[in-house]
Amino acid sequence: MSGIDCFRNIGQLVQADASTQPGIRLRKNCALLVQDGRVHKILKDSEIKSSKGYTKVIDCEGRAVVPGFVDCHTHLIYAGERKDEMVERMSGVPYLEILEKGGGILNTVRATRRATENELFDAARKRMKRMMALGTTAFEIKSGYGLNLNCEMKMLTVGKKLRASLKVPVTLTYLGAHAVPEGEDREAYLEEIIEHLPRFRTLADGIDIFCEKDVFTVADLRRLFLQAKLLGFNLRAHVEEFSHQGGCFEAAKLGALSCDHLEHAAPRDIQAMHAAGTTAVLMPGVTLFLGGEKHPLSHSMLDAGVTLALATDCNPGSCPTYNMQTVLTLAASMYRLTPEQALAAGTYGSAKALDAEKDYGGLLPKQRADFNLLKTNDYRDMFYYFGENFVDATYIAGKKFRAPKDPATQ
Ligand SMILES: [Zn+2]
């Protein structure tokens, strides 16, 4: 057992704790003790009489400490950018129309297939470091820009290497069913994914599918999930994003850990999520970036007892942001969530979407000591002075993360 580091003089310490309402516990003037990378204890600051007994004492100068953000839905391994497509969309061409013309996801697929494993690794590692500098301390990463066996495996191998290299929790998801590859038949491609599933078992913790009009159907989701379940994959689904297809209800019925997007989810879907204990992953950055108007029924979800999670959806087409602070403030203003509700969703809720809420996300005793020391003494400033980066330092397992020198470089 190693020594204890003492972070003292914390003006506000925020913990995310589902046993409280609205999921946030606020402690004032306290000290956080960290041992072996985990939260050891939280004391009143007045109880710290001297530095004796501690390996290190860090003065937090009365500022606020919040749990590290958990980004539970990203597509951050990719090659190429889609700025031209952004301009096209801003000129009025709808997202799904661009996809139909062979753009959108398929554009990124072509670039990702061309990229070497090292190129993908270097680009994704830079992105993750920028995200960590902005306060994210745990990630979920999906494949889905390969759409063939080799490239999907290449993406997930990169994911495993990122986890080892950056020493942060990374949950990997196989998303072969992200889109139908150019020139291929949907049913034949789905058949191929199902056939290859066992080969992904050691590479990915979960399976995902984009269930949407002109992409994959509810019946496809059911077929894939039944097979994936037999092999022990966690189930996640992109559902009810641009239209209501019924994928959310079906995914929840099959025991999905999370249903993601949900702009068009109906009350019946919400009941199904509640009955199954499925977490609702909301991504307001996508709505903002695509200029959408439809918002998920977030308050019906909360009232029904469904856990809300927040994520960036970080991807080159529909939401190229790295910043969970932005996502939290968007959720607060677009969905009318209180800062407490938004913060609980982006920490505890997102960890629950990854089945990891016991290990991290709450800054509770015995959990990983992943947290952010803010530049302010009131965490609500993140929501009030929106658009500014309020993270002064990110701590991963109690150790200060060295932010990249030039975070503006891609
Ligand atoms: Zn996504």
C-alpha cells in the first residue's frame, strides 16, 4: 500500500451519488485523501492539522473539485475531416441525404480504411489528450468506420492500445452495424456481422447498431442483439435519432445497457427503458451541430426513474466536439436540466451507461480518484459563464494529467 496524498482547502467538493436527489452531494471546505489511485477518505479541512502522515499535500486554494467527466458515447477513432460536408449541410442539405449520396459516414469509412493502424492511433491519442485536458477521465469508443472485418478489427485494436497508452478507463464497442457499406446488400452485410461476432469478443465489451430509416431496421437490431447476448456482449443502440422506428423499445426489452440519442423516443419507450434499467444517453451537441429542433423527453425520463447520461458523440460528421463541459451546459439550457442534474448525468449516469458506476464517476470512497480541479470556487460557473474552459487540472487516479502544450493542433 502506498502513501496518502492530501488535497486540502477544497471550497466545494462535488460527489455524484445516486442515493441522493438530484444525484449530487455538495461538501464545503473539505479535504480529499487519495491512496493507491482511489478515494480514501473525505475530511473537513479543519481536521488537517499538519502535513504529517501524508506523502503530498496539495493546496486547492478554496476552489471547486468535481468528478471527472465520463464520455460514454464516442467515435473518436477515425481518419479525415468533413468540413466541406458541414458547409453543405449549412447550405440546407439534410444529413441523411448526404449519407444517401455516399457522403457522411461513408466518407469517413473510405479515409479510415486507407489509414494505417499507427496513423489512427496517433490521431485518436491526440484527440483523447485534448478531451482529458477538458476534464474527461473515462471513455467509451466505438468502431464503425471500417465496415469490414479487417478495418473494424484495426479500429478496436487501436482502442485497446489507447487504453494501455493513456491509462484511463476505455470501454470498447463493436459497431459494424453503423451503416451499410457502399454497394453491399443490407441483409447480407448484417449476416456477415453476425457471423464474425465471436472474433470480436476479445476486442470489444459491447455491441451497437444504428437503427434508423434507410439504415438498419428494428428486426436487424433484434437479430444482432439476440446473437450478441448469447456471446456475452453488452448491448447499446443508436435509436430514435432522426425518426421513430421502435428500436428503443426493442433494445430495452432485450436488456440493453444504454439507448442513445432518443430525440424521437415516445413515453412507451421510456417505460421500457425504466423496466429494463436501461440508461438513456443524450447528446445535445449533435442537435446543436446539425441544427435539429427535436429534443428528447428528458424530464419524462427523469420522472419515470430512467437514469440520464450525457456524452459528446465525438465524431467527424455530426458532432466534432471534444468538450464535455460544453455538453453539460447544452443539456442544462436545451433540456432545462439543473446544473446538479446535468453534472450527475455526465458523471454517475455516464458511468452507469458503461456498467462502471461502482468503479468511477462519483468521486466516492473506494472509487477511482478521477477528478477535475476547477478554476473557480463555484462549479455552477461552468453553466453560467458557458463556453469557457473551467478545468484547471485533470487528475487521473490521483495523478495530475499533463495537458498537451498546444491543444489547438489537430
Ligand atoms: Zn454515435
